Amino acid sequence: MKPGNLLALFAAVFCATTGSAYASDVESARAKFREIDRNGDRAIQFSEIAATRVEIFDRMDINRNGILDNDEIANVRKVAQSHTTSQQRAMFGEVDVMERMRLMDTNGDGVLSRTEFAGFVPPHIKAADRNGDATLSIRELRALRHEREKAKTR
């Protein structure tokens, strides 16, 4: 995957839902879905999300030490903000990158390891997995999108 595409994928995955396959337009959403759906089964396993996130982490870990430090996280924030469209902000709200990073920091040491970053699945994505099989079907992703759109209109 090209570095620019990886950063765009990061923005979609990280900013929107950390693994969802929808963006501001249908074709873009389908392309993102195909990128994440590595085995082509038309569903996104949490393991596919993790594999994608490993690639994203490796791209962000500029000094290659296996940890995202404050400077690297600041760079992530800039990339995320530059790739978040006004439609995404309207649908998902402003993304607090630092808050997301804190949620991922499972051991509370103030830095993100590759394992912490790759293994993070936001609560709303876990909840979207209605049958608990660690896989998001197209139906589950559509339901998630519908729920989030409905919540924004309240």
C-alpha cells in the first residue's frame, strides 16, 4: 500500500471508527472496505483491523522504536485533522486524538506501543458486532452508520 494511501486509510480508520469502512462517499467507502477486508470475504474481522493498524502504526512510528512518543502523536494529530472532512466531522463529531490515544494506552504509561495501538477496537465498533463473532458484516456496518447518523440528528 502506498504511504499516502496508508495515511488516508489511517484517517478513515482512526478518525471515523477505527475500522469502519465508510467515509463521505460510497466509492471511497467501498475502496476502504476492500483495503481492510484482506481475505475478501465481504466482512471485516477484528484481526483485519489489527493488521491494518499495525501498518498504520509502523508508518507513524518515525523513529522505529515500537512506541509512539509525544512528537509522533502530535504528527498523528495533524494528519488526522487534515484528512477529516467536514462531512466526517458532521457525522462523527470532532475527533479528540489525544483522548483516543489515552484510551489505547492500556497500561497507562503515557506512550502507545505497537500492541496497544493494533489491538484497540473502540467500544462502538465492538458494540456494532451484534453477534459477538469479532467480525463486522456489511449489514452490521450499515447499521452502525445508520445509528450514528440518527444520533447526530437528535
